[in-house]
Amino acid sequence: MATNIPVRHYLQFSDFSAQEYAYLLERSAFLKAKFKRYETWHPLHDRTLAMIFEKNSTRTRLSFEAGIHQLGGHAVFLSTKDTQLGRGEPVEDAAQVISRMTDIIMIRTFGQDIIERFAANSRVPVINGLTNEYHPCQVLADIFTFVEHRQSIAGKTVAWVGDANNMAYTWIQAAEILGFKVNFSAPEGYQLNDAMLSAAAKGHLTVYANPLDACRDVHLVTTDVWTSMGYEDENQARLKAFKNWMVTDEMMQVAHPDALFMHCLPAHRGEEVSASVIDGPQSVVWDEAENRLHVQKALMEFLLCGRQ
């Protein structure tokens, strides 16, 4: 096992190269196969993961907590409501303390600036479990799911139907690094922020006014809730604005015949996706949800042990 691994963080999808993602996808498959065969694999024996949550979570907490346990380590759950972080302790001070008592840290918070400041003061790897701007662990799981079902995503086209949120921006980063295209469609007033897009990423992006056009001949159709955490006050306005952006059977029918449907969950049937699509034969949402576990195990192993 490798030792003296330099401290690296995973704060957005662009933090790793295409070659590193090729390794992580391969390693995720290896670890998933061990999981399915009930084979013990403890490269992180006696290591401790700190999980810091400012936002509620089901899949993120479960997948990280179960994942570190399956790798032989332990998880410590920290909510900002129960710690000094919730009482105004500087992020920088918290990072110094927490990183001296643990081996790796996952944070699910609001602004990307918070996790960037934390990582800058951490002695151990920091993983983005979700911020307002990016959700790299979820997109890594989605790409692993695509590869499982359809092999390489390089050269393919992904349709994003819905809000310009953390998932959309992460998909666009992934397209630049892994060599595929993203068709984006959202209503007026909910478009992408040009300042968050690199010049290279724009070469992998096409914006459509009509969501049906965005789905034509694509290999994957994906969406998310219309109102992300932190934007609940806008819910009623968003329900009106996005009413024509529900992923429907018609959209899936104009996609490539082998197209898949994904949703990072939780889903609202009858809002961002019809029940017939998310519960239909092209949907792989349950594989997608499970794969958070496997890719995050590969990610933690990679950050702490390097390539195996």
C-alpha cells in the first residue's frame, strides 16, 4: 500500500484528470464486485472520516458512513447545529482542529467558498459532499452508472433538463474533462451563469430553449428537483416557470433508442419527471443511487492510499 500520499482535495470535478477518472471508475467496479461477493477489504483500517453537514442528507450520509465502514474505518457525524461551527467559530479554525483528529473530511454545505476555505486550512483530504455550486461525487456516480450500462461516455451527449444548479455545472465540467457533450435547457431567468463556465467547457455545451430539442438523439437524459436546498422561498415561482421542463415519455422517445434516464434524487414525480419515466425501463436511478457508495469508496481509498 502506498504511503506518504500528498494531501489532495476533491472540491469540484475539475480537480482530477481524465486519467485519474479512468482509474477511479475501474477501481469503483473492483470495489463494487467485492461488495457484491461479501469480500472484506479494509485498506482504511483505523482511519476516521469526519462528516460535516450544514444541509440535510440521506444518500450522502449513508453512502459515506457505510463506505468508510466497509473500508475498515470509522465515521464521525458532525452537524453545524451541534458544533461550534453553528455558533460562529471560524471555518479556518474548525479545519485546523478537525483535521488534526481525523484522516479525511467530507463537507456538505452551502457556498463553495466555505469548503475552499476549509480545505486551505486542512491537514487531510477534504471531499465536497455538495455545495450550492458543485456536486462532484454525484456526477462521478452518474458517470460510473452510465459506464456500467453503456460503456464509455466519451463522445456521447447528455441532456440536462432543468435548473442551472450544482449538478448542471458539474456535468459541464465533466464533459470538458471526459470528452462528451451536454445539451442544456432551462426556462428564461434560470440560465447558466457565464462566469462559471470555462472557455473550454463552452465547447462541449449547447443551450436549447426547447427541452424537447435538447433531448433529440442524446444518450442520457438527466434532471434534478426544480428547487434546490436553500432556495425554498422561490418554490412557487419555480413551479410555474419550469412547468414545461418535466422530463416526459415524449422526451425519452426522441432521445437515442438506448438512452438512459437519471435523477440524483429525491424526486418529485409529476414535477421535474413523470412517474412513467422515472419508474420506466430506461430509468437507472436505483443503480445510480447505489453507486454513490462504490465511487466514494474508490475516492476515499485513492485520496488516502493512492493508486493500488
